[in-house]
Amino acid sequence: MAAEKVTLITGAGRGIGRALALKLAMPGAKLALASRTYLELEEVAQQARALGADVCTVTTDVTSASQVQAFVTEAQVTYGRIDRVYHGAGVGVLSSALELKDDDFDRMLDTNLKGLFYLTRAAIPHMLSSGGGQVVVPVGILGRYVMRNSAGYSASKFAVVGLVKALGEEFNKRGMRFTLLYFGGVDTSFWDHIDMKVQRDRMLSADAAADAVLYAFNAPGSAIVNEIVMQPDSHQFV
């Protein structure tokens, strides 16, 4: 049953990751949740447990290969298997390419790209040993199209697309399924520190985005949802 699958979620303390954890939370659900922020992580874990889920948590900075490995190992030891992975941890800086700071560019590559690499490298062997699994990655629309001041952020996200598609080619005949999610603006804390005029009330909600993740997770066994493009209704076909 889908409720009994073991699901790993990074970035579970807020935004889409948090919404997804709570949507999955039900009797029989097994969730392994990771976030950098202990208090946020424990809050969502308590809510998920109250809904009947079995939850393990590991405070994790995905830029650290050893911390990611520890998170995956804890999930495997706790539940004996790993079925699904959602990599929700991510950071973004929108800046002129010529003014982008080295530290900001490194942080985006370390979190968005290398964090996903560390996670899939650690988790895929466990999924293969159980016959396969799913990896769902929210890229964002700037991993499909670029805009002014998105050079560094889009570079990290385009690289994520390349990584996921290459993993799909490598493991698609071994029971692995990979899905890329190209969301338009989602109203999360991502925008709290973005120096850009945006209409957050016109954006997608974290709940709506989490529903798209569930759609990918729940596709029939013979079907693969390769990509989902989901935009606010004011940005059709953009």
C-alpha cells in the first residue's frame, strides 16, 4: 500500500517539503524527515505523528555529504527500506551575473546540485536492493527557462535537470523512476529574502505544489511521470 512506503523528504521543515510531509501523514505512513533547522523539523514531525505517521528526523545540512549519508542510513536502519525520495532542500539568489558573489554561487551549487547528488548517491543503492523506487525533484521554472538576474540560480537548476535525466538513463531499467517538477512561483519562505517585486498572493500555494508531488508518487506502476510543469493561472504556457 502507498501509505506504507518509506518516504525521505529533505527541506521538510517548511514550504513544499512540510506540506508534503503532512499530506503523507496517516496511519501506516513511514516518513524520514530532514531539515537544517531542528525546531521546524520537530514541529512538523509532531504534527505528522499526531496524524498517525511513524516519523524519524535527522537535522541535516545537505551540503555535507556525511550528514546526508547519516540521514539516509538512519532511515534505512529505522525502516529497513527506502521507497521514495523528495529533495526539497534548496536555496536561491537572484542577482546580476556580474554582481553575483562567489559565496552565493557556491551555496546554490552546494545545496541545489551537490545536495541532490549526495542524496541520490546514498539512497539509490537501498532502493535498488528493494526492487526500485522513486526520486522526485522540484526544479522550478527557472530550471527550464531563464530570466534576467537568474544566471547563477538557473545554472544550478539546469545542472539538476542534467543530473536527474542522467540518473534516469542509468537506472530506468532497474525499477527507478525520476520526476522533475517545474513549478512557477510558489509562495514559500524562498521569497522572504529575494529583492524583487513579486505578487505572492498570485503564486501557487505550497499545498498545491505538494499535491503535484503526490500525483507523481501515486502514478500506476507501469507509468512514469517524467516532468510536470505547473504555473499560477496568470502564467499559462510561460
